[in-house]
Amino acid sequence: MRFISRGVAIVVIAALSACASQGTKPGADKPKLDDLAGVPRVDPPDALKDPKHDNLNAVLWSQTSAEYRALAAQAFNQAARTLVIAKADPSFSALPEAEQGKLVADAPLAIITDIDETVLDSSAFNADLIQNPINPAQDPVNAHRQFDQRWNDWVAQREAIAMPGAVAFLKQADADGVTVFYITNRKDPEKRETCNNLTQVGLPLKDCATQVLTRNLTEANPKDKGARRKIVAAKYRVVLVLGDNLGDFTDGVYTTTEVRAQLVEDHAGWWGERWIILPNPMYGSWEDAISNVQKDAVNHTFGAELERRRLLKGRSLRGVDWWANPPTIEEKAK
């Protein structure tokens, strides 16, 4: 399944049209945050309590917008330009010295890329979660297991399609002698079907065992990719890194939004030059930064964590109205 049903899209359009018909101007009579200090706390609108609405706009945008395709084309066009520069300069590396180590003369070249939402479009899985949501309220203990099982089943179906521009760019790089390594946080039992999906869509992959590096369960944070980048760098000069998540480029991203912003600032000259990032509004470590909880640590409270995450997302919005003073998590739990 590639797209959300047309009926869902029509509901969204109708809702937007209804809002417009009321004739209110954007921001009209909107109170400032300081004016809301004494306003009683209220629950969010019912629509925002429904998990299936959490990701609706994000998935629709990723699947249907021309802007998303344009950003993907822009990313791979820039990657192609960077590759030309990197190949001509033996001192060029897309990894910091702590990961690349000492550059070896005439070392073979490599590209490191993430998989989901970087070279494979897995948004259909997120669309399925909207149409057939997991209801943590009904079974909070098993909600996380349900999610994992549905993801495993979806991976086994090999239905992810190639990201726009990914196949052409990486096939050309491979033809030019650059080895492509896929560093993913998919788990090892999913590796065989992941490799099959990669080759099925035409992405270059000669050796699944060595070119696809799955989640490292020996790391303090299994999602960190630094140790796996070092494995590649031990034998190759890494000339480009591609991803959709800050953690595809550097470790230490499972922290606060402020620290994450500083990580981006600290590497300001790397973006678009050594690191190519693609958009992903559907999921990522940015969600964990808002709730400051990793999913892997809350297996038995996954349902409660979804509700907590939803409230904290609301509090993080800029230009808010009712979100300015939402119920506390403790109040919400009563």
C-alpha cells in the first residue's frame, strides 16, 4: 500500500474548508502566551486525542506533495556534486576524525547511508498505522509488541519503494567504484528481507552480510551508529553520509531539543557538503527529544508513553493557543 485512501484525504480537505468558511483571519484575536496565565486548563480537542490523527498530515505530505519530491531531488543532486569534489581530494572525509581515523593513501571510497526514508520510502507502514491504529488504551501492555510484530510483518512483505533519486545516484556511485554501506536501525532478524527489498528496487548491493549494518545491540544505546561508521572507516575513506535523522550523522542525539540544536550548529559547515539530510516529518529522534524517553526503555508502558508523548508535543508548539497551558501529565492520568 503506497497511499492513504482518497477518503481520508477528502476528510482532511473538508475539515480545512470548514475552518476557512468561518471567515476568521489567521492569528486574529489570538491571545499572547502571557495573557493565558490565569486561564483554566482544558483538554485537547477530541480529534487530537485520537492516535490515528497524530501522523496524518506528515504521512500525506510525504506521500503526495511535490515539495517532498523536490527536496529529495535536491538532496541527491547535491550528493552528486559533493561526490565529484570528494573523489578529487584525498584529504576529504565525511566523518569527524574520531570516527574516520587517519586517512590512508589510496583507500577505497565509501558512502554511508541510512535506509528508511533515505533510500527506501517506508511511509506506507505509517499510513497503515493511521488506517488501522494500535489502541494502547485497550491493551497497554502489549501495544509495543503489536507495533513490533506489525513492523516485522511489513518488512517481510518488502513493499518499501525507492526514494526519488536514490537509485540513480547510488547506482552511478557504485559504477564509479564507490562502495555503498547501509547503516540502519532495523534489527538483525530483518536483515535478509531488508537486503531483498534494497535489491528489488534496484539499489546497489553486492554483499548483504558486510554492506548492511543493522542495529548494534552491544552499544549502550543500540540506536547509536558511531561504532558502525567506524567499522566502515577502518577500511574506507567515507566521502558522504546520507540520512533523515540527526543520529544518522552523529551520536548523542537522544537528548534535549536544545542539545540537538547545538549539535546541528556545531556541524553547520557539514550540511550539504559532507552530510546530506532528507526530510522526515513522520518519526525520528526529534520525538524522543520532546518526551525525553526512548521507546526501547518503555516496553511495558508503551500505551501510557504514547499519551504522554502526545501531550508533550502539544506543549512544544510555537504560536499556541489552548496548548499554552494544557493539563499536566499527572492531571491527565487522574
